[in-house]
Amino acid sequence: MRLAVLTHPDPRLRTVAQPVTEFGAALSQLVDDLLETMYAARAIGLSATQVDVHQRVVVLDVSADGRAPQVYVNPQVLAQDTFGMVEESCMSVPGVLDSVRRATRLRVRAQDRDGVPFERRIEGMNAVCLLHEIDHLDGRLFVDRLSWLRRLRWRRLLGREPRASAA
Ligand code: ZN
């Protein structure tokens, strides 16, 4: 099922996601729905946070033919290096396209949809995309990483964010 994607400045995008502790049919369905939603939008990554599910789940597919889905449950970056500026966009911040400084080589630990842990080295777009999605799980958007001057360029699209209220 395709899910609705939250867009900035929705305060729910600022929620810090909780670790997944239950692996089963509900999680598997969430993973399938995230993949379907991502592919439908021709995006290369999507986090559960963006569909208002505040659990640490990310899907990616940076392949040219869109046939190499990756699933990261409870992703954790163990090491990162080789920083570079990479242009990013986000389904939750429509219309904004700008360069963010990120590591392009990572060692990451996560679990698959069945809870099986794995460790993997990833690089390039794959690494940048995973970091972008992990930011979502922590309630951060890529535009938060832009300098004040760069944000000024997008001020019409970014607008003013309401202060998060204690909820
Ligand atoms: Zn995003």
C-alpha cells in the first residue's frame, strides 16, 4: 500500500524514532509499504519517519534499474570517512535541491526485516542516501545541514517552521 509522505514544516518530521524490537508481519508490511511508496515516487530512499511511523526503519534503492532494494532496521553507523559535497533532495522537502557535506564511505550495522543482524561497507550515493535517511530517524532534515546563506536561497520553500510544542 502506498503511504502518505509528511512534508516540511510538519512537526511530526521532528520526531526521534524508536528502535524496532518486534520483528514480524507488521514490520514486514511496513517495509513493503515503504518500498512501494519510494518506488512510486521514483525516490532512492525513504524512512519510516516520513510516513509518520516513528520506528527506526529505512529503505533504499540507488541502483539504475530500481531492482536492488535495501532494508535497514535499527541502522547504526560504525565508521565514516571520505567526506564530500553531494546534491540531495527529499520527498519531505519538495522543490529544494542543494549540496550537503557527508561521508561517502561507511561501515554500518543494522538488522534485516527478520531481525537478522548484518554489517556492511557501503560507499558513494548509497552511503550518502543512508545518512540522509538516518537523519530522518533522528528528526533531522537535509536542509538543517545547509548554511544560513544556502537556506536563504530556499526561504520561500522552507518558510518558517513552527516551534515544536511539548507533546
Ligand atoms: Zn529525505
